[in-house]
Amino acid sequence: MGSLDSPRERENGNGGCRSPGDPKVGEGGMIVVESEAMKKRRASMLPLEVGTRVMCRWRDSKYHPVKVIERRKMPSSGPNDYEYYVHYTEFNRRLDEWVKLEQLDLDSVETVVDEKVEDKVTSLKMTRHQKRKIDETHVEGHEELDAASLREHEEFTKVKNIATIELGRYEIETWYFSPFPPEYNDCVKLYFCEFCLNFMKRKEQLQRHMRKCDLKHPPGDEIYRCGTLSMFEVDGKKNKVYGQNLCYLAKLFLDHKTLYYDVDLFLFYVLCECDDRGCHMVGYFSKEKHSEESYNLACILTLPPYQRKGYGKFLIAFSYELSKKEGKVGTPERPLSDLGLLSYRGYWTRVLLDILKKHKANISIKELSDMTAIKAEDILATLQSLELIQYRKGQHVICADPKVLDRHLKAAGRGGLEVDVSKLIWTPYKEQG
């Protein structure tokens, strides 16, 4: 996990590393002894209530504002032996984690408990059926989560249930909750077979499994091979268990991804790096077999060890190459994750700028859509964000000075990995009778 951006350091006189029980260091290095009243005040705060806001020492040894999301009693016998699950309020939920009391600066406590937090917790004691419905939000209608559903989703998924996974040669810290079957609730770490994606509780189970598993690549058809990169198309109906396992795995790294119990309706495109040991998954995207809304991508994920290598934009580009083969325009299903949105904006920007430069901006939005398979609304939004669109006489007109295009192209950076269409062997999906 990368370092936090622009972290705020808590000034405690000794580099921000004072534990709550340590004596304070005053000006000139003098030790300030706490009074009995101060000690009693500290004791009266404990255990901290859910909703408390306080400063917390992160792994970079700097203090950051957090909100207590949950707490749990430690096995030891002391009355204040609790761990706290905290959300770093400056940053994304993927950094949420369990911390010990000594990481918290009790002098910085701002709010003892959020309003109505107890009522909210009580109202969200859900049945298993209700919890399943949350996981299936927007499967049928594909609508964005409304405010109530979002709150319900965040309450149910507020605490990560799996801290780390082992996948191939990588141990990966997870980012979000994933609704694994109940028998895995007590597992801090899960072990995945990197080829069939079956998951196990113990390393020995994985080792035994690997001696029997004869897969060396995702189950499905290889539709692309270029150098060491390979893409496999996996039909969720033919490979249901693999599709479900892939969804469990992906949810650990996607906040609002729906867990699709009915994977029959989807095709999964799994990107792999290949070597003499097999084809190792680096990321994937899923696609509905039939989409009335012109969605050419449902979910997209590049696994953390392979991020910042251009694979996200490669997956996006691949989805549009499939749309071109189908003779359709496409757009990703919303809502996009924060990282997914960044990848799409980068891809749209680069593709459109390249074409505008070649055509000296003498091209219409419809022509751009026909050439790229990008939906007209996405093209319009991208060009508007780059201030390359003007509205004249009732229609949108592309206005791009070559110097402006060059400046935007430079800011967009290099194109990265490209899809060699000559290596794509694929025909659009047709339901077999």
C-alpha cells in the first residue's frame, strides 16, 4: 500500500510518536507529569465509543484524523483492552484498519459519539436475505446507488473481514469487505489458487490443492496473445464457480462492486502475464452478454501488485476493441470506482486527443464515436473537461488550437500498452440454442 498524500503530522514535541500513556515533553525538553485529574479524564473516555473522532498514528509514524467505526475486546483481561477499527477521514475507505489504543492520541478526542449512531446500528440488524439484497444492489436495473442504499451498504460493509490474501507469489493487503461464505468469517488471511481461484483457510490446504489442480490458466478460451500478455474469455454460465470466486476476490479491492450470484449473465475477460509456470492473472473486466444500455464493461480491476503499469487502460482499450468488432458504441456501467474513473478519463483523453491532432480538429462528435466506439456522451464530457467544446448555433462544435492539443497531450502522458488488434481472435457472443 502506498504512502498517504500530503499527510498531516501531529506535533507532540517528539516527532509525533508519543503513546497515549507516555509523559508529555514540554518546551526545552522538560517532562510534563500528568495530574491525577488528567489521568482520570483519560480513563473516563475508555473504551472509546463508536463514532469518536481522534488523531491516530499511522504506519508512517505521523498522526491523521480518524473516526472510530467499530471496536472489539482483546483476549487480555484489562478493562480497556480494546482494538478500534478506524476510518482515516482524509482518505479513501481502502485505508481503514484495526489499530491499538497506543496509536490514538486521547488528548485530541473531539466527538464522543456520532448522533443517532446507536439507532442506526439497531435499525441495521438485518436478516441474511436483506444482506444478500444489499450485495445484489443494481444487478437488475443497474441504477446508481441512492443515498439510503449507500448508507446501508457502508454500514454492512464497514469492517474488512479479510485482512490479506495470498495469490501466486504475492501477499496482498485487502481494501474492502467481501461477503465470503459464513465459514470464512474468522479468517484474517485467505489463500487463493491463482489458476482456478478456489480459496482456502490454510497454507497447507493450498499446497495440497496445487498438487491436484491441473489448470495453468483461467478456464475458458484464449482470445488474445501478444508477447507475454494473454487474454482469456470465461463464460460465467460454463464456469460458474470460477466466476463467483473471481467476484469474491474482486470485491476485496472494489468498494461498490456488486457480488454477482448469478454469473451466468456475464462474460469475464481475464488478462494474464505468461511464463513457463503458467498464465498469471493481473486483472480482468466483466461484460454483460446482453446489455440494453450499451454497457461494454460491468466491472474492471487491476490487482494491486500490477497497478501503475498501464494494465487498467489496456483493459479499457480491449473492451472498446470488442465493441468495434460488435459494430456498437459502448460505455462502462456506473458507478465507477475512483480508480476506474481515473483510468477511463485518461483513456478517453488520450484516444480523442490523438485523433483530433491527426484531423486538425476537423471532425464531428458522431465521427469520433464511430471511429472509437466511445459513446457520444462520454466524448462530449471529456472534451468539455478539456475546454475543447463550444456551443454555436444550437450545436456543439470542437474548437482545438494545435498548441492547446499539444499541451493536453503532454499532460496526458504516454499512451502505454496498446492492443494489437491483429492478435485478437474473437467473435461476438451468441446464445446457443
